Amino acid sequence: MCDRLENCERSEQQTTGSLGIRLWHAKGVTELSDLLELLVGADDSFRTVKATIRSWRDDVKYGEAFERHAEEQERRSGASGAVLVLVGDDGAEEESEPAEEVVRIWLEPPDRVRVELEGRWTQTMVSNGPTTWSYTPEMGAVREERGARGQAEAPLLLQPAVLIAGLDFDSPEKTELVGREALHVRARPRPAGPMLGWHDLHGLAQGADEYDLVVDAERGILLRAAALMDGEEFATSEVTEIAFDEQLEPERFTFTPPPGETVRTPEEAFGGEIEDVSIEEAARRAPFTVFVATKLGPHWTMDVHFHGKRERPPMPVTVFVHYSRTDDGLEQFGLSERARRENEAEPGSDWERVDRAGQALYVYMPSEQKRRWPSLIRFERDGTWIELSSQSFERERLLEIAASLAPAPTEPPLLRSR
Amino acid sequence: MSELGEALALIHRARGRFETLRATVREWYEAEYARRAGERYAATRDGQDEGWADLLEEREAHGGWQSRESVLRLWVEKPDRIREEREGEAHGPEIGIRDGELWWMYDAEWGVESNEDDPSVGSGVGQGVEHLLDPAPLLGALRFELLGRSTVAGRDAIRLRARPRANAGHSFALFQLGREAEEYELSIDAERGVILREAALSEGREYRVTEILEVAFDERFPPETFALTLPSGASPRPNEDVQPQQVALSEAVRLASFPVFTARLPSPWLERVSYFRGDPRRRHPETVAIHYWLEDASHQVSLLEHAADELYPLDEHSRWEQIERDGQQLEVSRQKPRAETRVRLTREGTSITASAAAYHFDDLVDLAIALERVRPT
């Protein structure tokens, strides 16, 4: 029996199938075709599904794997990829305990789903036709008319077809999980090439060396998916109970807010959404002095975003000013500004205190292992708490920018001629 | 084992089924049904999420929809060499070559471009056919139905009908097929798994087709296949040194063959002037550009000036509205709030376009009206 499907090519035999077409019939190919047909048909294989999924991950290793994945993306594309930054409000790079969560899901395609999440966060989401309700204790209950979402909200385990392109599969072996016949199969991320495909394993922990999958032999959904690095699992999702094609109570797809909660519209809940504004408008509206960088050359532009005060979760008025060069687009930096809080916590031990012209600045420069993370400077100026960030600049250039900050104007400069 | 499963396995493994490929590919595109497909998709939930209405509006503003047909000759040598030669109305350079990190493109209008000076700069060479040679990403984006057999380019093929999955909105592979289509028909090479023919359909009718006319696998290519040799009579660059030069305002006035105007903005505005002597090959006229900026990067205003009897390429597809102010005729191109607004006028044989973002439209009009001619010293 072939241990790897690609090794089976050496023993391929040709026959003529019912379509009169030459078909490759190696045992490995047969297994691959059966496996793929299961996986692509998974989300069509049930009328309803009710399931409990338990997930776990080691945040540190998850972050390392993601970094590796992002560096590979950057190497292929030449552009900076996404950065997963876990820098807390006290400045320390977060290293947390392994995260566990349990998801309960009721799904009736095409447009009915209920998801209840418990773990580091608690969340309920119900979608029924065009209406979606979501609830977290921090943000309260929100209802919006988003159009039918339904199956799109289902966990990856229930719609594994999206993973196929990104994986090379070993031969599956029969197994059993949660009382169901299943196929156990190892898979490796497909190597990306400059010309032939880089495949996004969206939903699986990215950057893993390999994945360990258990596929329901009847339905094709994933009963278990684990990501491994150096032979050890660092993230898993596993079905602990599941039932197909039951009659689901209609009440499952209605939303009842917890006692004392009022269902709000997105405008009511997120009234402090981020708005694109001019710097002058941001300066007029902010309850603190807004600062801008100065001594910039002709190729710089700014974009300004105003984030209004939000009650749930509590978030102060914040102004974001993003600078970028128009000539090459490679150099960028940003300012995040809000009113200083009483008892503002000082940054932790990862930060270096630098005193410049009587101003205390707290500088965070990422380690070599985290060289793709942004450099940060935090400080207070006239009651405004400012964070300056950049992936483009060295320490001294950032300190120069910090020293150049001046209050933003509240009116645009005149365009009238002298 | 089913026939559909076999087709899926072929698609999944296509990328490993050849070392070299040489092909002639025909591409055609029918504008009316493409437009209707785009409008239909823009009205869907996914289309709204993906901003298709804005894309359609932008397309209309830049010439709308045009039918086209082209032929592409293709040489691929793994892992990272490709050559493309285009004829007809295709989008893209006439010749595109990629060899590892390096690439070269040649077009009669633009001459030769390359990243030899900076290999970190990428290109789109090969991206248009990537999904034909490695169709595996389509497995997650489409639902397939077996239609039967066919012969394409003399090769046995498996015909499939495919429809987008509900959650396929962000699939780049689907974008390459034509995101707006209601369904697709694919012909998969029954031995190699590559796509021999793909068609996007709207209202049951094909409107966008890519089909391989001839193909050969695993040939040996001579080394010069992936080296750029210019067509007979072609020159490497239209003008080697044609780039805007930063100059003093007085120098720009001396160099320009047309009167030059300035806004004379007060402090704290700063001024930067550049002169471009023109590039006939790229239909780019002689221009003077004056850029006004602030040290805090909060605002910029630009003046672009050229002889009024010449066209500026970027203006050709813009929508201009005629207005009159203080007895002067002006044209304005209004954009959405906080995007760039432009005001254009003609003064003493010079076309002047003033542009700025984040300023009220009336302020820009007032600035345009108040422009002063700079006399030679």
C-alpha cells in the first residue's frame, strides 16, 4: 500500500472509464479521489447539523507558526504581510496560558445558524434569513440586517473544501471518533511557488509543519483537525458530539437577549465607529489636543481616522493618524492618540525609558525574532497619551518624529494667494 | 471511486503533473453579457460586500465595457520560468518573461521594463494563467457537476459545470475565472489535470472564454526561451532619460513652450516644481507640475499644466462637468468626499488642472480663478 499518495504514481495503471476517457487507477489515486469527493461534498451532505466543538491552542506556538507563515508570504510577495501582535496595554508581549473554547452550533442551511462560544470570550450569534443577532457581555446585543449568512458562519470543520488546495494528503486509514466511522489522514501544507500557487489555509492554524485530520467517512466533515509543529500539536479543534438531519426547534434560530439587555442597532451600538476625517476636524472634535508630525518632506501624506467614544466595550475617543510616502509607499508610521487616563499604567519591563528635552518617552524595539513587529514609542504630551508606531524606521528616526510633534490645526490653511 | 472524484483528484494534482508546458491560448470576452453579469452580481449580497457597484462605476468612468479577443503564447518551465507573448486586444505587455525573481516586459508603447535593478519588485507575469496550470484553489470555491467528455486541443478532457459556493467571496482563483459569473464550464485535461478550456456564463450564455488551442508537455526549451529579445525594429526604451526633473519655477518658465501659471500660496505652504519634456511614444505631453505641500503632510495642492492643444492621457476617461464662475469657463471633476477633486481651465493657451483632496470644492475653484502667469525673468 502506498504510504504517500504521490509515491503511488509509479504504479499507475490506465483503464478506460465509463466516459471512454483514460483514467488513472492507482490505489492511492482512488483514495485521494474518494477523500476529495468527501471533503468537497461535506457541506452539502446534511440537511441540519447540531454539534459541539472543543478547540485548544498554545498561543506562543500559534504565534510562532503564524510568524513563519507571514515571513513566507512576505518572501513570496516582497511586501510586508500581516503581523500578529500580542502587545498588551502594559506593553509586555503577552504569553498567555493555552486557550480553550467550546463552540455549540446548530446549522440548517441555507440561512439558519446559531453559534454559542464559551472560552476566553463568550459570544452568541444567531442568523435567520437576512437578520443576524450577536451578543457578547462586553458589547451587548446587536441586531443587523446583513443578508443571509447562514452557512458562511459555520466553522471550518463543517465546510472543509476550502482547505483542499493547500494540502497534500497521505493515505487515509480507517478510524472512529465520537461513535462515527472516520478516516484518519495526515496532511502537509503545499509548498508555495512563485508561479504555481500559494494556498491559504484559512481557518487552520497557519504555518504548521503538518496537520492531523479525522474525516467523517459518511459526511466528509472534519471531526478533528490538529496543527503540528516539530511533531507536537499546538492547536486542535475536535467534535465532541454531533447529530445530523434532526428536526431543529425553530426557537434555536430566534434570539432572546439576556435579562436587562436591550437589542440595539449597529448605529446605536457602534455609534463611535471609525470615520475618515480631516486633521482639522479631528482636532476640533477630540476632547484632547491632537498632535501631528512636522518637518516631513513633500512626498508624505496623512490619513486621519476619528473613533468616537464607545460605552460597550468602554473605549475613549481616539484619533489615528497614518502617514505614508507617496513616492515609494515603503515608509509609513502612525500615531494613536487619546486622553491620558488617571492612573495611566507605566509600560512594563520590555520598554526602555528615554528622556529627551525633558520629555519621558517609552520605547519598544522588537527582538530579532520578532523583527517584523512594529517599533513603538509611548508618551504623554499635554494630557494626550500618544503611541507612535512604525515598521519602517529605526529607533533614532522614531525619536526624531516624536520630538517633532506639534498641535494639529483646527482650520485648514488658506488657499488664497498673497 | 466516481468519475467526479477522479476529476477532483486530477485538478488537485495538476501542479505536479508536468515539468514544462508550451501552449497557444485564445481569450475572448463579450462586453454586453459581461456588463450584465457585473450588474447582476453587484446587486447580490456578496457583490455589495465586495464593492462591485464602485468597480462598475469606475469602469464606466474609464471607457466602459469593450469586447476583445487575443492570442497568448505560453512557455512554462518549472519551478519559476515563464514566457508570455500576446497578440490582439489583450490586457498586458506584448512580451512578458519571468526567470526566478527577475522579470522583463516589453510593449511597443512602453518599451522595456524590468526589475533587474531591484529584484524585490514583483510583476504580474504569469498570473493570468496560473489558475489554468494549478486549478486546485477552485476546489474550495466551486461546486462541481460532471457533464461528460470532450476533446480540446486534441486532448481528452473531462467537462465539468461549476457554480460558486456561498462562502467563496474571497477566492482569488474565482476572481481569475470571473467572479461575476453565474456558472462556469471547465474542461480538464484527463491526463494532466490542467484546465484546457474555461468559460464564464451569464444567463446561460458564455461571455468570457479562455481555451488552449494547442499544448505540449515536458518538452525541452532552448535557454533563449526565457531571455528577452526585442522584436525587429523595436527599441528598448522610448527615451532613456525621459523623467520629470525638479527645477526652480523660473527654470520651468524658461523651458516650457507654453505660459506657466502659479497659485502663489501663502506661508506655511511650500512649493516644488517639476518639468517634463514629454514622451511622444507614450502620448505624454510636455508638462509643468507645481506641488504645494505642508510640513505636517496634512494637505497638498497640485497644478498640472500643458499646452491646451494637447491631451493629457489620464484625463481621457475622466468625467468633466462644465461650470462658469466669475465669467470664466471651468471644468470640474468631482470625486467622493475626501477624495481628490480637480478643476481644469484654459488660460492663454495653457491647460491647467488644479487638484486637491480635503478642501471644499469652491476653495479649489477660487484658487484656479486666481492663478497668475509667471513671466520669464
